[in-house]
Amino acid sequence: MTDLQFSTNSYQARNWSATMRTVGISGQASQTLTVVGQVKTTANNEVPELSRKEPQGATSSQLILELNVLSTRVGDRDVGWRDVSYSAPVTDESYESVLITGVCTETVKITDDEHGCR
């Protein structure tokens, strides 16, 4: 059995982007929001994770995600940048930005994915 715990160490983060992709035909189109970035960790057993923060804030145009780093109790020292992502369908919200909280704080403006099917 693997024992997981949330880490509260200080981490660095970089290369954040948030993209809204529209897929489908007009009238039946759906949107998916994808947020990606990198977190620098100090061991190979530390895994960054983004999740939707509940409750959300008072600003309906900003999605709040929480960044945590999960770690097992066994791992080797291995300082490096680890990829992290969050992807979810978007229904009626019209987000303009994403606020990332937790082990770091970043605000990322959402852009449209020009390569999505329309």
C-alpha cells in the first residue's frame, strides 16, 4: 500500500498556460478548458496535482485551481521540473482567467485554441 501525503514545501512553478478549446458544430459545440504548467520538485516521488478549488471565489470570470504536490514516503532525491495539467469541460461559465493557489500563486489568462475544431 502506498501512503500519499500533501506536501507544504516551497515550490517553484513556470510555463503556465490556459487554453479554451471549442469542439463541435454551432449549436452543439462544447468547450474544454486545459491548464498546463511545470513545478520544480526535489524528489522523484513528488507529483504535482491541479484540482478545482471548492468553493470557488466571488469572481465568476475566474476559475480557481489548487496546486498541491503529492509524495509517497519512499523516493530518491531528484530535483527537476514536473509537468502538471488540468482539463475539464466548461458548461455555462465564461472564464477569462485561472487563479492557481496552493504551493504557489499564479494568475493565467485564458486563450482560445486556434487549432480546435469549430
